[in-house]
Amino acid sequence: MKAFSKQLTAAILSTMMLGSLAHANDPAECKEVRFTDPGWTDINSTNGIASVLLNSLGYSPRVQTLAVPIGFEGMKNGEIDIFLGNWMPAQQKFIDTYKDDLDIVGVNLTGAKFTLAVPAYAHAAGVHDFADLARFPERFNKRIYGIEAGAPANQLLQKMVDANDFELGDWRVVESGEQGVMAQVRRAVKRDEFIVFLGWEPHPMNSNLDMNYLTGGDKYFGPNFGGAEVHTVTRSGYSAQCANVGKLLSNLTFTLDMENRIMGLILDEGMDPIVAARTWIQQNPTPVAAWLDGVTTFDGEPGLAAVQTALGIN
């Protein structure tokens, strides 16, 4: 009887262990992990971190550069799995529109800023607030430099112009990618010309440019200079289907300093985002243990050890 009891106990434990292992790794369809990226360097950086970790865990991450609206549509259609760049409240419209097609995993960055900015010499000349812009129409050439076409922030600026708020009804919103607007700002600064542009943090501009954010834009960008949180969102049901990747996503949080530094490697040193992210992690391995807490490789092996081995870190 005792022998039978021991055999039964062993069988139960074996079954429990097999069941545990069966749930430790994701199904085959989860091996490819599809990210959307609007082409912003901060999201290049965070997608880079996620990709380095996933590659080390045996997954196959794939990043597609898509405008924000197309990325959300891709998640709705099941063609995209993850977006690490849901800036809130600027993208509230998309969350409202696609709420039945998305899962909000959580906040991956706090303390971000996002509003209009000017070079320090324009600020010193009296441009402190959105309402001050109309005092200098010719010096600004009646232009506000936004980001890429279709971005929610550009839509907010256009709404402001259309409403003639701050007496800016005859101004023009110039849509340009991140690299384009930064190039335009650098040219203006070299010539001591006035320019008003969408500024944000995290971004190396905050350390590379002598600039000031404008007050008065709370109606459009929220308080505290467009104080924002960046959320991780996925297509509906993704974390239930791919629980191991879902666990990693729930662990992934970033800091302003981290993103500023990785973005600097990309923008100032010309590194590929994957190389920049790998370089930063190798130099700053402390967050890795928290990111990999409860995460396995694709094959169900301990995730932290696999990543440490792949990246040569302790």
C-alpha cells in the first residue's frame, strides 16, 4: 500500500511538473513577435531593448515602421502584436477608437514631456507661453513644426490653428519626421532664427539644445508641459495567447535617462537601434533581472540566465 502511495504521489508530481513546463513556454505561433514603430527614436530605443531581450530568449522579433494610425489598425487586424509607444493623453483618441481591439498592458515610462518648445534665445526675447507666439508672427514665419504626418500631436496643433486659439488662425502646421524637424531646428539655431516646434522628453534634444518648453498648452497637451505617460498596448488577447512574452511586456519599464542615452547612441553616434540597446544593456545590466523576472526562453528554460549568457553580463 505504501509503495502504491509513493508511486501515486510520484505520478501526480510528475504530471504537475509536466503541466508546469507545458505552460512555461509559448506556442509556436508566438515565436515571431511583431512590433510597430512610428519612426520615433524613443520607440526605436524601447523596441531595441525588447528585441535584444527576445532574441536572447529564442524569439524572432520583427519591427515594422508604421504611422501611428496604421499601427493601431494593424493591431486591430491582428497584423501587429505590440506597441510600446502609446503616449497618453496625446493618443487618447486612438485608445477610445480601438478600445475593443486592444489590451493595455501598463505604463512603461513616466515623467515624459510633450508640448511646444523654442530655442532659449526666443524664450529670452519673451516667448514663454503659447499666447506669446502671435506677438512674433514674422520672426516665426507663421510656422509651427510638428512631427510626422498623421501623428495625433499634429492633429492637436491643427485643431488649435483651426480654432484660432492664441490668434494663430493664419499659421501653418508643418509636418515633418523627427529627423527632419530636428534638422530644421539645428539650422535655425545656427542662424539665431526663431522657430517653434514640438519638443519632448525623452530625447537627446533636451541635452543637445538650449531650449525651453512653453506654458499655456494645457488645453491641448495637458498640464506640466504635456506631462505624459507612455503605455504598452497589444492586440486583444495577445498576453493570454503568448503568456511568456506577455510577462516580459508587463515587466518592461524604462527611465528618461535610459531612453535619452540610448537615443543619443542612435542619433549622435549613428548606431542601429538594436546595437544601441545591446550596448546600453551591457553597460547597465542592473534592470535585466527585473525585466526577466518570471520569464523563460521560448523553449521554457530560465530566461535570465539565457539573456546574461547571450549578452555576456552578470
